[in-house]
Amino acid sequence: MQKVQRKTFINKSDEEINEFLNNLPAEDIVSTHFAVYGYENAADEWTTIFYKVDVE
């Protein structure tokens, strides 16, 4: 059986996110989401990856 998990990166480098993605089989990636949230002259970049994992 499989379930979907979520991994969120906040203000992480592209290299760190790509390293995580490179360790996942392409068929297990369900979706990705990128957003920028701004507030008082600052902003946070959020990247969220939804992926399948095997469970017993």
C-alpha cells in the first residue's frame, strides 16, 4: 500500500531541493507547489513536494 507524504522547504536553496527530488523516483512524485509569502518588506519562499511512500 502507498500513502502520500508532504515535504516543505522554506527559504532553502535550489540545490537542496533538487538533491531531495533526485532521490525520489519520478513516478512517486505526485505534485509540487511553489509560493512566495511577503510581509513587511520581507518574503519567504515555500516549496512543497507531495510524494508517494510505501507503508505496511
